[in-house]
Amino acid sequence: MRNNLIVTVTAAALGLAVSATVQASEYADIFVVKESSETPTVVVSGNVVPFKEVTLAAQLPGRVKFIAGIEGEAFESGTTLVALDEDELLAKRSAAYAQLAAADAELRNAGVQYSRELWSPQSSNAPGGMAIPNLFDQMFTRPAEDFFGQRDRGAERSADLYASSTRMEQARSAMFRAQSEIRAIDAKLRDAKSLAPFDGVIVEKFVEEGDTVQPGQPMLKFSDVTWLQIDVDVPARLAQGLEPMMVLQNAATFDDHPEPVAVRVAQVFPMADVQRHTIKVKFDIPQGVSKPGMYAKVLIPDTTGPAKSQLPVIPSTAIRYRGSLPVVYIQNEAGAPELRMIRQGKRLDNGMTMVLSGIAPGDRVYPNPGPDIMTRSRGE
């Protein structure tokens, strides 16, 4: 009888041990949601843009005769990237130089005529022939004209000098006009070539050699991709807590770089968008993290609410994605896993992630849900 009692007690103790083991293993895979006193953040999306970027457009109509390279090729500042055909401009320039030479010759001729009129006025030369007629004119005709007041030789000389000086001014004006035309043509010749304004790469081409362009038509996009930035439209209430040179730790993630990186506030634009009521903010990112045009998400601290807000935190490994939407599996009242959509917040350094909405402190979350969690819950 003592042996039977020993067996019964051992079996009972073994049952309690097994029950305790099952209960421990059941709750070992469950995480009770806790609260965090971190500053709440809001996820804002944006795009990666180059630090400097220009779009080179045509300044005059013409045919594209030269393009420096293809997308991705790097060029130094001052390199010719696009050139238009300039034969017509060169012909006009030659014609303008010919006009300048003719105006210069006319100016020199007018100067000679003025000097002759100054030292040998035409009004002093009496009409008539030579010898006796000319002598008669000088002795009788001129004194008679002066006596009767029929001719004022001083006025005639002044008029001849004024006419000569007018011809000089006209020739000088023609020279200035020709020089102005040459400068205008030189400006067009300069605009026929698009130079690299800084060191960078061609990121996009809009024309090819042989295409005909019109003024204002984009030809290529040139960017400095040494340093990249995130261009974000931040709600006005969140932009109040951002200042230039502020560093946000582990605040940005990218499609091609999922690990969070630190970003620095580079610029906060002074004017808000009148339709969306957002303010454009640019963040500097480390080199080699992403590429221009990639999608990025930035965690902006929400300083408009309480200084410290009790937000739930869960292990980062508990978050799964259905498409682009973050979800978690929680244990419902029946003890079965249940899918719950959440709004993801800031990822902390200790492997935890803040949750803005979707769960509350005290909820029981599966920290490492497998792909067959729903199948196992049904006993299949």
C-alpha cells in the first residue's frame, strides 16, 4: 500500500511539473506590450534628391550637333555638355565685321573731309575759270557781293563744317551699331553651348544629336550626386520642432537601404504650401546610403504634444509586412493569434519599436511569428 501511495504522489507531482512546463513554454513566446517615455514621432515620406541639380535648356533655336556623354558619366565644371549648330551665327558675325570695317572707313573719310573744310573751306573758292575770269571774279565779283550783302561766306563755311562733323557722327554711330551686333552675336554663340556649372554627372537626357530644339526646351539634367538629401513635405505643426543642423538619430530608412540611418536638417523653407499646408524640409544623409530618386521615410519628432508620451513598444522582430503595411500578431482572449494592423513609429536602439496606433500597453504580442502561425493555431 505504501508503494501505491508513492506511485500516486509521484504521478501527481509529475503532472504538475508537466503542466508548469507547458504553461511556461506557452508564455515564453508571448511579449506583453510595455510603455515607453520616448518623444512620439511621425513617419513622413519623401524622395532622395541631389545636393545640386540644374536642367540645361536651349537658349536659341537650332540643331543639336554635340552631346558630351550618356547618363551616369561625370564631367568637370566648365565642360561643354551640349552644343548647337552655329554656322548661321558665324555668317552673321562675319557680316557684322564687314559693316564695322565699312563704318570705320566712312569715319576716316569724314575726318579727312572735315580737316579739308577746316583748312581749305569750299566757300573761299570762287566760281569761274582760270586766268582773267578768275582774276576778275576775285577783284570785282566778291567785293560786290560783300558790299551788297548778297552772300555770307562765314555762314557757308560754318554750314560746311557742320555737315562734315555730321558725317563723322553718322560714321561713328554706324561703328557702334556694328560693334553692338557683334556683341549680340557673340552672346548667342556663347548660348549655343551649354557648359557644366559644377562638377557632376548627367542624370537624364531629353534630346539626342540631330534633334531640333526651340528656346526654353530642356536638353539634359545635370546633378552633383556627391552629397544627397531627402526632400520632405512636413506638416506645419511638426516643422516647428526642426532647426537647421539638428541631427535625428536612426530616423531615415530607404528602399535600397532598410537599416535606419541618422540624418541632419539641412534647410527648412520659410514658406508653407498654400494648398497642403506643409513646409518643405531637406535632410542631409550619409554618403553611399541611397541613390537619387529613391523613396525614403523620415521619423519627425512630434514636439507639439506633451513632452513625454506613454507609447507602446514592441520587439522589432514582431513586425511583419503585408505589402507595405506593417502588422503584428497578438494573442486574443481565446488564446489564438490575431492579425492586427499598426502604425509604426521610431525604432529604438535596444531592438524595440514604438507603435503610434493599433495596439495598447498590456496586449500580448508574438515576438517571432512564423509564416505558419495561423495554421498552427488551428491545429492543422
